[in-house]
Amino acid sequence: MYYFTYDPRIGKLLYLEDFYIMEPYRGLGNGSEILKTLSQTALETNCSYMQFLVVIWNKPSVEYYMRCGASDLSAEEGWHLFRFNEEMLLRMAAE
């Protein structure tokens, strides 16, 4: 699952929301084919980047994306992911 978004520093990007290969289908090249198709889609729609999140404890995925050439922005650029939950949204909206 993916969608397009925009970052004023880098332009249009394809944001990969969810990407999962079930265990029996891993190691068969399916992930590489999906990434190839997503890369083609990003380029055909004038995206500068494809971006996604991987949980820190998912070492196999982190290593896989690093082998594919992905940049780990948490290490390279020092980004932190923040989230406001519904309670905080309600509190801020009321102030």
C-alpha cells in the first residue's frame, strides 16, 4: 500500500505505507519485484524519493533495505518520528 506526498525540501515522494511478504514466499525474489514495480511507479510519476518506516526491532527488514541501497534517515539525518494521540489532539484543539 502506498500513496504520494510532498516534502518542501525534496519534492514529491512515494510513501510506502505497508509492505509485507508472507513467510512461505520470502527468498523467492518477490520483494525485489515489488520494489522494482514501486520504483518504476515513483519514477513514472515524477517522485524524487520513495520513503517508508521500519520498526527498529525488525533487523531482517532493516538489513534487507540497507542491502537494497536504502538510506537509514534516523542514522544519516537524525530524524525522530513523533505522534500525537487522540487525547492530545483533543487537548490541543480545545486550547
